[in-house]
Amino acid sequence: MTYSERKRKQSMQKGISITFALVFTLVFGIWGLIRGVSYWSFENGCAGYLHRAASANTIQLAQENLDSAIKYLEDNNLTTGQVSIIMKQPKNNITYWYSNLKAAQQELQNMDTNATQLEVSNQLIKLKETLENANDSLICPDGIEVYPNNVGLFWMSIISALFAIIGWCWAASAWGWS
């Protein structure tokens, strides 16, 4: 093999290695962007309303915010399923969580308009305990913001991250950066 052929081969390897690394880094970046946009959408369309319902001081405010959150869930088909990918966990059961929200909504709707302040307070406390834990964190299935695409996004993250690392190692070797 001549010197110019070797140089051409090395140059091609450098180009392919950088392209490989950049493509999978870009795919990983797209995964991050999808997760970020999904989180923002869920936070503004549902989670924010659930937090507001949990901290409402009147039944009407709680009901309006809970209704908005449930409407988002129904509009986005987040009413049944399991968010867990590998190990199914009860905390990630969307069906149970959604049914619990619907039961809370029904209790608010059935609240007597002549209820005493104590009954109203008890109902609002019960709603808060249904929606948030002791740290005021929302109780909801982990990763619900990307459901039903959670399996595809999981594999997208694993494969793109792995190949991006391999690509950058290959590029470092080809370019003599190591």
C-alpha cells in the first residue's frame, strides 16, 4: 500500500468516525429534546393543575383544576397502561392512578353545597393526600410524560448513548486524541 493510499484510508477513517460519533450524539440530543418537551407539556397540561388542585382552598377551585388535569389525561390517552418497561411496579400503573383521580373528581362533584367547613376541609385534605406526598411532590407514574413512547425512547437513549461513546472513542483513536 502506497503512502497516498494509506493517507486516503486514514482520512476516510477520520471522516467516518467523526460522522458516526456526531450522528449518534445528535440522536441522543434529539432524545433529550423529546424528553424535555414532553416533560414541559405534561407539567403545563396536567401536573401544574394537579398541584393547584392539591393546594386549593375551596372545593370549586380544586374541582376546576382537577377537571383540567383529567381532561389533559383523557385528551392524550393517558388513562390506561403501565409506564414500567422492564420491571412492572404498582406505582407506575396508569390505570390505577387515573381511576384514583376520577374517584377524587367524583367525590368533589358529590360534595354537598351545604357542607360544613370541617367537611370541606377534610375533603380538601383528602384530595391533597391523594395528589401529593408529604414532600408536596406529585404522586404520579414515573415517566408518564412520554407514555406510550416510553419503550422506544428507552431504547433510543441506550443505543444512541452507547454508539455515541463508541463513536467518540473511535474518533479519538483515528485522530490521535488519546
